[in-house]
Amino acid sequence: MNVLITLTVVGTDAGPFALFSDVDGYTSAFAVGVSKATMLAGYTAVVLDGTTTIKVQSVSGCVNYIILLVNTTTTTSSSSSTSTSTSTSTSTTSTSTSTTTTTTTVPPTTSTSTSTTSTSTSTTTTTTTNPFARCLNANPTFDTDLSGWTILPDADAWLWSSNYGGSAVYNAADGGGNLSQNILTVGLSYRITFDYYFVNNMGFNNIAVFAGTADSGALPNTDGFHQVDIILTCTGNGVFRIFGINGGVQDPTILFVNNVCVTEVTCLNANPTFDANLDGWTLGGEPSWIWVPDYGGSAAWHGGDVIGSIGQNILTPGSTYRITFDLTIIDGGCGPDQSIVQVSAGTTTSPWIGTFGTTAIDLTLTCADNTLFAISASDNCRFGSFNYIFIDNVCVTQV
């Protein structure tokens, strides 16, 4: 559909702009390089059907953005009017002879005609959709306060700020501070999105997000604007929390958070968290994947240079899927980049992935040829040394 986008005021260092739709979670720009002059004059864009909000983000110099609501217009027309005309005519015929006179009178003739004139009345209705109405958490935008949120270890760990249209500011000294709500259910998966800003951070402070005991790991902490869009499967308890970590005493107004939204997602795959076993998964290769209690329950690979897979037949060829999971690779003496994994959706495959430590994997693949979703592992080590590969919190959703 076509949408006219007009900015009324633009900062001197803003622009050009990239435009994003909420239909795909603002992940792919539908327009890039739109100039400041064009946005001020009014830019008509072709956007994805179903778009309710558009993000307009400056991509050079200033990197701020604004979320605009899309107004939908419905027009109703009605008409009614009637006019009637009536005409009457009379004719007389006379015939005579020398002896007889006859007069004939023709009865009056009446004709009626009806014509219709159309009058149109237009009514315009504007419907505004709240993009945060679906969020499980209370007070997602912090417009005026931090109501609905629990703040620990003390009430001053997070404060309200008017910056960025209302935000939560991390204000803790050394240690950490939680901004949380008890809204999750253990075993279910959730999509978690929010914006955050680091100012004058100097690498001291960090931020992470938790779904119970499942966590995102440390998120990027460079200065500037960041967006989070992750899927976590809740474990341990039902508390959703954003955790600020202060590694040194700095200006307390260095970390701002807003637009927090938690929504439940349904993973297509069975047994995403491997809490007690590998039930629901098909194993391939020898040696194969095994269940281990590490990381709250996980699937582990400790093999040679053969390829072993773990998967489920749950996909539809031609459909696109978002695939998220936690990958941990531990050095067993073989060295870096020797233990690797690859994700497949049918015959479509990702690049091989291999980095020591824990990495949150987030991929989008379009399935081809068959229905199998699989994670394959290979250990290219030699001479008896092997690294260790663990996967956990696997979630496949259709996009």
C-alpha cells in the first residue's frame, strides 16, 4: 500500500533516512537514502501490507529515529433524491357531412417520468493501532514513570528520565541492577524487543536480558543507539528482567532503556530447552549428539571430524523461518575454529559457525526441497584432542 510520510522538523545533522516497517520487526528497510528535503516535502512510499508503524531513522551523522503511526482511511458514500414530472395532452377530431355531424373527444393522456440525481456524502474514519497493545509487560514505553516494574537491589538502581520520550535510566554503582516483571511461564518461548542507548560509556557498563534463568549474554555496549530483538525460552522462574551491569563508577545517566515489549511465541520444534532429555529430536551421525545436564540441560557433541546432526521434520518448503539457539564451544585442546556447526532448512544451509564461548545464534532461512530442520556439528581436531559443542534453547518460528 502507498503511504505519504512527511517530517515537519528535521535537525541540521540528520539525514539521509532509511524507512522500516513493523511487519518484519523493523529488520529490513523498504526505502534507503531518502533525503532530508524529500522527507520535509512529503515522501510517498510503497510499504508492506499490514504496516501499522513506520520507523524513520537517520543513517549518517545523527542516528536518531522516530516511530510514526500509519493512519488508515475508510470512505463511505450514500445517495438519494427523486424528482417527478407530469404532462397532460388532449386532442379533438371532427368529421361532418351535409346531414350529420359527429364529434369525437380523445380522453386526456397522462405520463409520469422519474429521474434520479445522486448526492454523495463522504465520511472519513481514522483508526490508530497501538503497537504495544500485544505486549505482556506493563508500561512498555515509560512515558511518565516506571510504574509496573520491580527495581532491585534498591529503588534507585533504575530511575525515570524524560529522555527519548520517556525511558528508564540505569543508576547503580558497581555491581548490577534489575528492572523486572514476573510475567513469564517456565517452558514457554518469548520474543523480547527493546531500545537502549549508551552515552559516554567508555566500555565500563553492560546490559543483558533474562527470561527466568535463560539469558541473552552481554549485549553490545558501544556508545549510541541499539535495538534488541531476541527469542528466549523461559527456564527456572517466571521473571523477565533487564540487567544493568556497572563495571566502574561513571556518570549515572549513561544507559537508557525504552519501548520494551515481551510477546509469547510458539516454537514449531518440540523440546526446545533439553531440560531432561533429547526427546522429539532425530539424531544422525556416529558418534552422535547426547544429552548432558550442563547449562540447565543441553545437547552436546564431542566427536571427531565426521558430521553429526540433530533435527526435526517440521518445515514447509518455500516458507521462511527464524531460527534461534544458544551455541557454546569449549576449548578441549584442539584450538579455535576447529569445532563448527551449520544450520539447515531443507537443503538451504547457513555458513559454518565456530567461536569459543557462548554465542546467541539468530538466523533466517527459507526452506527448500524437504521438511527437515537440522543443526549439524563437526570437530576437525586431530591427535586425540577434541573441543566440546553444546546447543540449548532452540526455537524455530515461521516469519
